[in-house]
Amino acid sequence: MQAWKKYQEENKERFLEELLGLLRIPSVSANSSHKPDMLTCAEAVRKSLLQAGASKAEIFETAGHPVVYAEKIVDASKPTVLVYGHYDVQPPDPLDLWESAPFEPSIRNGKIYARGSADDKGQFFMHVKALEVMQHSGNIPGNIKFIIEGEEEIGSPSLGAFIKSHKDY
């Protein structure tokens, strides 16, 4: 078995538990009462990127919710891939349509049910774990940068200004 596959298999339960922990954070960008949750989620994303092998991961304040930027530069002469994602989620209303609590993940028939599991915490988390697997197996073919924002569900009003002010990253 290839080293990357072995590492993935050995750590899949931990990967799942980490994703479920991220899904428990009610990072609803459209509701100002969730501002502390937005900060908690941004910090959880930053930590997961560092744990995965990013050489740098920072939280940047914006006029709205923070942006998490991370990178793994293996060789400046190699190509760079940018991974975009968002950690904010839609409000869970109407609650009576949920079979289980929206911020308490439930696994049914091999699928995860929770707010954000399909849009977008699950997707960007997959890329974070891909970095970890490549880092552990010593097989990172190029540079990787991550921009994980907290305002996609409200139209990303701060993303343009963030990108303009950090264009040299």
C-alpha cells in the first residue's frame, strides 16, 4: 500500500472527528449574534491548516468576518495552486425541516447531515486533509495557498478588498 493511502486509512477516523467538530460551530455569517462563532470557526480553520502542514496560517480581520490565509511553499519556482473555500453557513431555519439538529452532525446511510457539510466546510476540509496526507507522505508537487473566507453566504462583501490589499501574498 502506498504511504499516502496508508496514512489516510490510519487517520480517517480522526479526520472525520475533526470535520464533525468543525461542523458543530454555528458559523452563520448572516446573523450578528454568531460573530463569536465566526471567530471561533476562523481559529479552528487556522489551526487545522497548521496541523495539516501549512508553513503559515493567519487570520485577517476585514470589515466583516475574518479571512483565513495559509500557504505551503515547497519551491518558489514550482506552480502554485490556490484553494478557495468558506467557513460560513446559511441560517438553519426552518428548524422543523431538519431530522437532526443542524449543528450536531448526524451520519445516516454513510452521509453526514449538518449545516455546512456540503457547502462548504466539507469541501475545503477535504483539501486541508489532502495537504496533510501529501505532507506526511513527502509528496507535495507544488506550492499551495488557501483563502478560506467567512462571508460567501452573504455575497463576500469583504473578499475583494482583502485580495487587493494582499495581492503580494
